Amino acid sequence: MLTIPDISSDDEVFIYGFGLAGKWLSANLPARIGGFIDTDLKKSGLTFQNHSVYSLENAALVMNEETIIVISVIDIQDVLPLLEQLPHKRWIALGLHLENTQALHNPMEESREFVEYSLKAVEDCHKGFFSKDTLFLRSIDIVITEKCSLRCKDCSNLMQYYEAPIDITHEEIMRDFETLTASVDHIYEVRLIGGEPFMNKDIYRIIQSLIASPKITKMVVYSNAMIPLRAEYSDILRDPKIVFSLTDYGTLAKNTQKVATALKDFGVAYRLHPPENWTDSGTIFDFHRTEDEQKQLFKDCCGKNLLTVTDGKLYRCPFAANADRLKAIPSDTRNSVSVAGDAASIRHYISAIEYLPACNYCKGRSFNAPTITPALQAAKPLIFKKYIPQSVADH
């Protein structure tokens, strides 16, 4: 059981976040659990161990002045402004009360290792948020390839638009990472993405180089599990920093169980899940939005903190990163910050901006966007308008 000094067994607690950490907490906190609160309205009405999920508005109707809200989500910076809307504001950050906590009592189907990874993420992110003397990043996505073994027409990372996809070299990846971490004190997790990361034949060297950095806690490899793992590199994958997130694409992928079994045999923490919560966010279009409309789109976006590194730049989201890389949006320095920027400029970019010019070309990724059928395949790369810089077009 987890002890939080300011909570007794008589207190009523609502848990903000219906994720792994929140579910674990509901079974491990000696208090009266009133329910869960989640920003994603699609989760409203769901239950876990007889505890219901509420929207913030509906939770406010059933809470009283003595109710305590425990924040279990990673992006605490997005939750605190919402809690300011409540008439009473008693809240506690779960991460400040975790200390490499073990998930000995784990009532979920997820492995104990993956739950502990989730708890550690909350711990480091909450402690990093409240430490004003350091520059802490919850995560960065590193694009290591444009290639993918699938061609999902609604990919939110825009892989469906690349006509001649390439791999990003080990040298470029490490140069960008080392330049960025010269100004950043710590990164909780580095997430390798594409495309399909294992399409880059240099992936094991990339993994080995990145996990050697003392500035990261975890590395998450996102894979569609279509490419078998190479046993000769199992020692690299066994590093305790490494976690895999495998998406099971069913009949589209024949090696899913083979990859999952290999990770289990190697003793690597992983999660195997179906394609989840796909929305129509893979469209590139000039929506002619006003500045206020772009600000609202950005405010509502669930992907605005998916920091992405590519081309020597740090982007707030994978849409901006890949749309810029594709030249599918007009070039605008406000969409990113240089990885060579100082701590102040990086901090401002990740916490103080109100929108990106790229928001005008994105359909949006709100928590409440309707879901679509995932992984529908395109026969060939999708067509898009390319913005060629004037200096190039003149020649």
C-alpha cells in the first residue's frame, strides 16, 4: 500500500487520470476512492474495480469541500489550470510521493514491469515539473526513419505522405541528441519512432548509443512488431532502461507474437496492445484559421507535448515536425526551436507558447475527437501540396 501523509483512510479521494498509474493507485491507496477524473470524455462512464470515471465538470457535482484530488497523469502542467476552475482546490501530485515504487499489488492485466515503468514516469515528471532550477523534459520522440512496413492512410505521424522515405543516420541522431542535452538537465524518456524504427538497419547501434547517456531514465521503442528481433543484439535490448510498446495490427502483421515472445524471453518490459484511439489527425490542409482559432486548437490538443526531434530542431508535436520535414506547410521558425538553443529558449518553447503556425494546417487532436477505423492501408503515398521556399523556386 502507498502512504501519503496528507491522506487518511477516512478521506474521500478522486484520482485524476484513468491510466495505469491511476488504476494502480485506486487499489493501493488506503482511502475512500470516490472515482476517477479524466480529460478524455470518451472514458467517462468507464469503471475500474467499481470506481467510475467522471468528466471534471461531473466530478465537481459529486465532490465536497474536503475531497482530495490526487493527480496521477504525467502532464501535470495541463491539469493544474483545469483544477483552478473548481470551487475547492485540494490536490496532491502523486509523483512527489513515489520513490522507485514497486507494483507488488497489481490488479491489472499489464505486466508488473510495465506498471512500474508508468509509476516511475509519473514520479520523475512530477518531480521535474516542481524543480524550477533544472530543465526537465518528460519525453522526446526521435524520428529515426521515414520508412514504415505499413502505409496507414491516417497515420498521425504523416508517414503516408513520404514518397521516397529515408533513414536518419546514426551520426545525425546523436549529433541532435547531444546538442539538445547540452542545455537540458534530464529527459525521462526517449521514444524511438518512425515510421517503423526497425526499418532503420542501424537501430541497434542507435539504441546502444542513446541508452549510454546518463541524462535519460528510459527509452521506449514503438514498433508494429512486423520485423523480427535479432537475437545477437539481445544484450543491448536487455538494458533496464528499455521498454517496448508493440501495436498488434492483427492480420496485417505476421510476426507480432514472435516479437512479443522474444522480448519476454529477453526479459524486456513491453506492452502489447491493439491500435488505440485513432482520430482523423493525419490530414494536411490549409484551414485558414484565425489566430484565436489556432490558439483554441492548440489548447485542446492532446499531442501538444509530444516533443519531437528531427533536422536539428525540437518540435512540440509530430505533426509539425513531419509536416515541416515534408515541406507540406510554409516554413516558419515559430514551429520549432533549435536543439542548440539555450535552456531559456527551450523552456519558453515547451511551456509558454500559445500555438504553432502549423496548427493552421492540422485537423486537430483533441481528447474528445471521434475515433476512426485504425490502420486502413493506402495503395500509394498520398498527395499533398509542397511549399517550396521562394529562393529555391526562383532558381
